[in-house]
Amino acid sequence: MKVAIVGASGAVGQEFLRVLDERNFPIDELVLFGSSRSAGTKYTFRGKEYEVKLLKHGDDFKGIDIAFTSAGAGTSKEFAEDITKFGTVMIDNSSAFRMDDDVPLVVPECNAEDALNRPRGIIANPNCTTIMMVVVLKPIEKLSHITRIHVASYQSASGAGAAAMAELQQQYKEIVEGKEPTVNKFAYQLAYNVIPQIDVFQDNGYTKEEMKMFNETRKIMHTDAKCSAMCVRISSLRAHSEAVWVETEKPISVEEAQAAIAAADGVTLIDDPKTQKYPMPLFTAGKDDVYVGRVRKDLANENGLTFWLSGDQIKKGAALNAVQIAEYLIKVGNVK
């Protein structure tokens, strides 16, 4: 198995290396690609040193079985043909192809089989907030069809990349030292603040991030459910959280929902209000699963449930989900 990582020096690229190692992913040969800024950088993987090669047009992907790409939508669009023309499976972590009809959008716990039909050789990794939400929606959908979803997300600095994480830490340090905080990655200072905007605003008043949750949820779950989202950047470092309200065709009891969530793949239920046990980004960072708590009936809707979730944005929200897609393809013998 010959594997490539495109965007190896970024936060998700580095997480790919950790996840591939943690999960003992079968790799006989590894190739790292990056921009002119990161080319020449060296990283150690399983005791061997690898140098980042400059990503360029040509035949560098010949013989590569799987390429994990996480270098931005522009790069993915520009190099997709180079990556896939020799049969490489491109598992793309950008937004470039997510809503293309001929590119499957996959969360293995929900729709793994969709990855088998990839006319262009590309599989899209969904947006991080969508991934974490649909993993929890899937077991509820099995109990009764979900018709409406309302969600407020509380998204960490990591969603904007490694530089944003560093800026948040720098801001706290500068504030303590009495200095003016550096603001480059966000529209406003994030330290001691929340920003009710992630990505650019669309004509309908929703941001691009919020519309991703609407559109991607429908594609992944093959559903007609409508999702109304409010996405907010908060000053946690790398785990996202979400408050979710769902309406189902038939009422579902709290106990039924908790049992289904607890039994679902990729989900851990932590829900004991009496002892103040519920998921928080402080504890879900670095973990594989999406953690769920505060499951209860919606007081404003007799067919409604509401719950809280938290999960690692860089891990399950990006690198881990992509690796799980690759693992599924290997398991069913569908690589090349």
C-alpha cells in the first residue's frame, strides 16, 4: 500500500500522520507533499524520516494507491487530475467537491457504501461540524425519521488551522502581558470572546459554514430533513461542540435515544446530570469518538429531542474520518 499526504505540514496533515500510526494503517511506502513553503521539511513516521516534496503538476502520483489531501479547495481543484489520473483514490478534506453529484460525501458510520461509487476517483470528506452531528443523528434516524434539525455550533480555533490555534494562544499571552493582542486569522480578537461568524455570509444571511451543514447533512444521510444552523467561533483550542435539536416523525423517549446513541459506532454517551457528567472540549480533544450528553425532550416540540455533543475537530472532524474511509475501502477490497 503506497500512501500520499498532500498538505503534510498543516494541522490536519500532521494529524494524518498521528492517526495512521495510531491505527496501524497498512503502509508500505509513504510520500509527503506540500507547498513551496513546506517543501524540504522533514517528519518522522514509524521511525523513518520523510522529506516533504513540492506538489507540482506531473506524474508524481503514479503508483500511489490512496492520497489524503488537505491543502485547501483551490489546491484540490488544481491538482485533482494529476492525483487521480493513474487510479489513485483521492480522499479530499477540502470543500472543493463535497456537493458535486459525481463525488461521494462520506462518513463511514453513516454511508460507507457511497465511497464505492466514485466516477472521478475522488471521495469528499465532509465539514467537521457536519461529520460530528450526523454520526449522532444516524442512530436517532433509525428510530424515527428526522424531519427538522436546529443546531448551534461552538467551534474551536483549530477549525481555522494551526496558525489560528497559535494566534489564540498568543493572544492570551499578550493580554496577560498588557499588550495589544495580535488579530490576523479572525475578524476580531478570539481570546475572551466568541465570534458569531464562521466563513463568509451568503445572500440568505447564513454563513457558508452554516449552509454546509444544511446541504451536507442531506447528501450524507440521503434525507429530506432541513438543518438550520448558527455557527460560532469560541476560544477553545481544538475540539468543537454542538447543541442540537431534532424533530422526528414519531416521538422518541429519552431512554430510547440514549440507548441508541450509546450503541452506535463512533459515539460515546456521557450523560449523568446528577453528577455533572457531560462532554466538554477540554476532555474530548485528542479522542476518536463523538461524545454526547444532556439528552432530553424538547419542551417546545412534542416530537423533539435535544442533546449536546463534543468531538475533536482535527481528528474525527477531519483526519480520522478520512482514514476510516480508506480502511473501509481496504476492507472491502475496493482500492484501485
